[in-house]
Amino acid sequence: MPLPLNISDNHLIDRFGRLHTNLRLSVTDRCNIRCFYCMPAENVVFRPREELLSFEEIERFVRVAAGLGINKLRLTGGEPLVRSELHKLIERLANIPGIDDIALTTNGLLLADQAAVLQTAGLHRLNISLDTLNEATFERISRRTGLQKVLDGIFAAQKVGFKKIRLNAIAIRDLTESEIIPLAEFARSNNLELRFIEFMPLDAEGNWQQDKVLTGQTIRDILEAAFCPLEPVERQEVSQPAVDFRFADGIGRIGFINPVSEPFCGNCNRLRLTAEGQIRNCLFSDVDWDARALLRAETKSGASDADLGQLLHDCVSAKQPAHGISENDFQKPNLAMYQIGG
Ligand code: SAM
Ligand code: SF4
Ligand code: SF4
């Protein structure tokens, strides 16, 4: 990946030349639904509240990361909107020099109530997960009710002025096929961008199999047959996971995130911080880099911002080149998606 000219020595560059500018912050492992591709159905043991980083701790971590070239944040979880007063965290993060983009990924259930305060706090972009427009299918996937609340959340976000809202839909064989055309019609008629994400081996129940992945190419073929040709859109950034297209009739755009059929690790620029303050250099890494221990050590043993910066560098230096999902010796990570932060 060619490095921009204004990169200084302290930036987070790994052994393969990948510059890390993007941080995904999980603010909770809790969720108000139980999607089968992510969480267990029952008896979920959540982290005790005191183990989660406070807003002050997250802010300090981000300040250090911003000093090392991180400029984009995405808040996620679990369901980030169940973390109380999330807008206050956004306000803090929006004031950190160097942070120029803050996005949020949400299931949308609590969005109608929070859209306005999130916007005022400085949130720039919203991704809303929507796998179906059918309530029975929503219940089958999430083991909860609530599709109408998600739709209310989407429209409330548009009303308060969020632009370029993206819908994320999971792509799972024998589930998603029937949802593709209704979701595309909904997105096209409501000025929303739709992205399909291939199912990854990050479900808590361990049911993932390669043949359950509905590939982006298959979805593309279905869309072209139903609507019109899809024309490639030039990538805005080489590191963006999605390949985007516009419908040739000029109505709407569609994107594909194909981590299984077309891995994009070679251009990865992402780091993650779990809700309990562990840095992970890859969704598929099992190694935790314990930022919380340093954040909480400050008053006792004097861990400094430089120590935190060093931890970030050590974590990035240890990053593997790729996830290896399709290799014979692939090992599923010890945490599921809701515990890492998607
Ligand atoms: N709760 C929020 C939501 O659902 O949008 C944010 C966290 S969720 C873990 C973030 C994204 O991860 C969602 O779009 C979800 O569809 C996706 N996801 C969860 N499990 C996945 C899996 N096994 N494979 C691919 N994507 C997954
Ligand atoms: Fe919750 Fe998001 Fe996981 Fe669904 S995908 S269970 S909404 S964290
Ligand atoms: Fe980056 Fe790991 Fe995802 Fe590959 S699998 S894109 S290296 S986070």
C-alpha cells in the first residue's frame, strides 16, 4: 500500500507496510437482540460494568492513538446505543485533534430516540444493520421482535439530517437470497446505500461453514438480473473493505464486503479496542494487548501516554498478513463478533 507523503516516524505501520488510521471502538458487549450469526441465543454472560472502559479512559486512549495517526473512528459493540449517554462520549471524541471522522454501527432499535442527540454531539456517519424487511424473518434472525423500530430509526436519522446512511445486510446462504431484492428496492427508493457483508466465522455458536457464505458475486448476479447492470464506482480509499457499484439506471448504489470470497487484508488499516480495553490488531487474532491495565495503572505505577503509544506500536508490529479463513489450519477466534466489536 503506497504511504502518503506526510507520514511521520511515529505512525502505526506494520511489518507489511500497512498504515493504520482507523480505530473501531467497542463500547459494550451487551445487545438488545440475539442475531444467530453473532451471539448465543441464551445465557449470555456479559462483562461486569466495572470491567468496561469509562468514557474518560476511552477518550485518553483515542488521544494517544490520534497522536499516532489514527483519524477515523467507528463506535460499535455489542449494540453501542445500549451504552448509556453514548452521545457524551461522541462529544468528547469529536473534540480530539486529528479525529476527523466518527461513525457508528447500530442495529437501529434505539435510534429513533437518540438520532438527534447523536447528530448534535458530532457523529458524522451511520451504518444501520438491516438483514430483512420481513418481521417473521427479523425474529428468526434476531430471536427478538422489533423490525418496525429499526425502520423508525432509519427514518428518524434521515429526518435529523444524517447523510449517506448505509444499510448493512448479512449475506448467508439459504437466508439472504429472498431478502436481496426487497432490500435493494427499499434502499433505492429511500436514498440509502446498501452493503452486503459475507458471513464470517465469528458467530458465538460456531455454526459457520464455508458453504453457508452467500458470496458478493452471487448477490450481484441476482441484482443485475432483477434491476439493471451494476457499474463499478472508483474506490474512495484503497483500504475501504467494500467494493461499490452504482445501478446503471442511475438510482442508487450498492456495495459488497467480501472478506471470505475476496479477502482485502492486504490493504487493512484497522485496529480494534474491545469494550474492556483490549487492543486487537485483527478480527481473527486471539491476542489481547492490554490497554486497560495501562490506563488504570496511571496513578499506581505511572503508565504514561508514551507507554500506551508503545503498546499500540507493539500490537501493530505483531499483526499477521491475513486472516487465513480458507486455509486448512484456520482457527476460529476465541471471541465472537459481539465481544470484539464488528
Ligand atoms: N449491534 C450493532 C449492529 O448490529 O449493527 C453493531 C455491532 S455488530 C457486531 C456490527 C456488524 O457486524 C453488523 O452489521 C453485523 O451484521 C455484523 N456481523 C455480526 N456477526 C457477523 C458475522 N458472523 N459475519 C459477518 N458479519 C457479522
Ligand atoms: Fe447485536 Fe449487532 Fe450482534 Fe446482532 S450483530 S447480536 S445487533 S451485536
Ligand atoms: Fe484486517 Fe484482519 Fe479484517 Fe484482514 S481479517 S481485513 S487483517 S481485520
